[in-house]
Amino acid sequence: MKADLPLSRRSFLRTSGIAASWVMAKMPLSLVDGLKIVRDNSNAIIEPLRERATRKGLLYGAAASFTQLRNDAPFRSHYTKECGILVPEFELKWSTLRPSKTVFNFKLSDWLLSFAQSNAMLFRGHTLVWHEDLPEWFHKTANKTNTQSLMEKHITTVVGHYAGKVHSWDVVNEPILPWQGQPGGLRNTPWLKFLGPEYIKTAFHIAAEADPKAILVLNQNHLEYENDGASACRKALLALLEKLTASKTPIHALGTQAHLIGNNRSLDHRKYCTFLNDVASLGLKIIVTELDVSDQHLPYNIPRRDSIVAETYSDFLTAVLQEPALIAILTWGLSDKYTWLSRYAPRADGFPVRPLLLDTQYQRKLAWTAVSGAFEKK
Ligand code: G3I
């Protein structure tokens, strides 16, 4: 049995980035700073995130796509080991589900549901009403008179198709954008344009009718940091949630997306925790729905970059794990090989981004250690 690592070795591991990831992945270690390792005869097995989260009374999972899980066997194996809940990155959006006004194509999302079920994972739906990823035919045909029936048909058919099989649905995604100047800080979307502010309440009622068992979620971005935009978002969102709960809308949880920026030191724990607590006081649960940390503007040096990303995960989780209403944490992807940030927040130096918990070879990074360590903290 390898002796416990000396303290100096542990601090070396913590600060040496890539060396730490390499060493942790290769060496059977008995104990490294909060990583409890269950030893077997041949290799050390580092307990996966889904089990660590469960011990904390939480769910851990990640967004993934049909192509990634069906075509990439090594990714599939790491994904099933680490994740206890699956959310499709694209396959439940209008652009995939609705090739035409009359056709619903559940082929890919059905495959993902059965993949989740056969790997003892829960399944979450993302997303029913959003301003992005709407197919061309929607933009060409939607108007004041038909949008209500378009929304009703979509939600009833999709939620009904998966009734009883979905842990939670992002019913309305990103409805708040105060700096557009709309009343209530609502984002200017086709839904608001054709249906007015009531579209949000209506969407939740239709979803609840179609699946009374699913947790119904309002999913929002731009909530975490301390800047004019985020505080305006939190203020407008809280007012909206107060109105929805006061009018007995069947909404059960807030999804806070948590797309974080490495080195952004403006997460004010007290203000963010107060906001989450105010939301919880309305009787709502909290789900961290799309956690990742962009390293777009971080130094090239990989050990340095990885440790800043890890510190950002750790800092955020230290705050959010204080909220008793928190029920799940999902990262928006599991491996750097598959992250939307490669396209949406690429590095100026052209080097691959490293925002997630596993690197492109599925080795656990310091970010993985940060998340697993956060689950271990009492
Ligand atoms: O699959 C097609 C491919 O066949 C085609 O050649 C290519 C041409 O551009 O497009 C591919 O589809 C792209 C899809 O990602 C798969 O890569 C879409 O264009 C692209 O718009 C889509 O972007 C996704 C975006 O949502 C819009 O759906 C991102 O990957 C996805 O990470 C992002 O996720 C959103 C959440 O749903 C909501 N919160 C914010 C988050 C990040 O924007």
C-alpha cells in the first residue's frame, strides 16, 4: 500500500496543475486532500462524482449529445461513471425535435432517454420555450393568432411523450434580459411579442397538465456575478418568480445556469446566497443547470490556467452548496473535447479551451478535484 502522500507532495499536487492531473490519474493514491480513494488490487478507483453528490443529497450530471454518447466509447464510459443525470445539449430543442410544423422527431431524444435509463441515470428536459434554436418554419409562420396553439401543441406533445420519465423540465429558458428595456425586464422574444408576458405562466400550466410528476423549472443565465447586469437580472427574476408563485403557477424550481468566467472575482457569496435564499423562500428548489468556467482570457500556461478554473469552480460551489434548496448540479459538458465554448468563447491564441472537469483524453483535471472536494465538504 502506498504510504500517504507527504503534505509537501499534496501541496505540490494542488499547485502543479497538469502534473497533478497526470499523477492523480496514474498513481494509486491513498488520500489526496478530500479525494477519498477506494483501493482495489490493481488500480485505485477514484470515487465518481455521481456517488459523491448522492452522499451530499444532491444529483450530479452533465449535458451530452447523442453523437458524443453513441459514437465515442471512451467518453461514454467516463460519462456513465461520473453522471447520475443526463440533459441533452440539443436533442430536445425545437431545431432538432421539429423539422416541420407537423412533424415531431423524437428519434435522438428517445435514444438518450433509453441510454439514461439503462445506465441508472435520471433524465432532464431542456428546453420547451426559448428564443434560440427555433426552426426556420417557426420564424416564417408564427404570428399573434397562431403562437398560442404552436406553444400548446409543442409542450403538450413533447412533455406528454416523456410523461413520468423526466426528472425536470426547463419549461422557459432565459426569459429575463433587463437591458433590453422591456417591462419587467423580460427578454424581447417571439413568445413575448405574440403572447405578452403571460406566456411564461401559460407554458408552466400546459407542462404541468402534460406531466404532473416532472419538476418544472425556469432556467436563467446572467445571475451569478456582482455587476449591473447580473444584479438587474436577479432583481427582475425574483419579481417574476414572486408573481408566478403568488398566482399559483405550477413552477417548482429555478435553474441558475452558472456559465462562469475564470478569474472573474465578482461573485459576491453573500449577495448570491441571499438571492438563492429569497428564491427558496418562495417554495422553489434550486438547480445549477449549466456550470462551466470559460478560460478564454486566462494565461496560456496550462497548469496555471487549470488551477484558476478549478479555483473558480471551488469558489462558486462553496457559495451555492450553502443553499439547502439546492437539489442538483449539472455541468454544461463533462470533457474539454465537447464544449460549446470552443466555438462560442475561443482563445485568442488559438489553443484549445479547458473549461470542464475532464480533459480531451478524459483525464480528471484540477476542476474535477475541485468539484469532488466541494461535495466532500461537510
Ligand atoms: O449539428 C449541426 C451541424 O449538422 C451543422 O453542420 C452545424 C452548422 O452550424 O450546426 C450544428 O448544430 C449546432 C449545434 O450547436 C450542434 O453543434 C447549432 O448550429 C448551434 O446553434 C448549436 O449551439 C448550441 C446552442 O445552445 C444553441 O442550441 C450549443 O452547442 C449549446 O451548448 C448551447 O447551449 C445553451 C443552452 O441550451 C441554454 N443556455 C446557454 C447555452 C450556451 O449557449
